Amino acid sequence: MTIKTSFIAVTVGLLGLAQTAQAEDLVFDLVNRSSYDVIEFYASPVNVHSWEEDILGRDILESGYTVQITIADGRRSCEYDLRFVFDDGDVLERGGVDLCETHRYTLTD
């Protein structure tokens, strides 16, 4: 095996490892069956001790509506802490939600 061939074999092997190590996106439906609009939504891995950016951004999730959420943060974590801010100023926090197993998360009153 020449040096060039060895380098190619190592590079291909590393690329295979990189593809294996990539985390899949977490995708779930967020259903708002509460009486209030959700104006902010945060999801941070349980080992992160601050809230990351508002996933809704400038959008809101109106009462009675559903939105598909995709978390593509490149992490391998399944458990997230969730924070919802409603249009009446109330805040709801839920810790340790397994988003790998959750296909639908429903908010109610």
C-alpha cells in the first residue's frame, strides 16, 4: 500500500465515522390546545443551563393551531427542557422531555 493509497483509505474511514456520528434532526408537532397564543418557544438540552434562541422567532403559535418543529442543533441529546411564553405573560417550563420519542407535544390549559 502506497502513502497516497493509505491516505485515501484513512480519509474515507474518517468520513464514514463523521457520517455515523452526525445526530439526526428532532422533528415533532407542537399542538396548542390552550386558550392562549404561544409567543416564544425555547428548547435546550438538559445539560445546557441557559435558554437558547426562541425557536418561533417572529412567528407565534396561535391557540388551536399546530406547527412542525425541527431542532437541527447537531447534538446527540434526546432530552430537552422546554419553555413556553404565552401572550398573557404566563410562562410554562417542562424539564427532561424526550424529543426522540415524542412525535407530538400538546399544550392545554
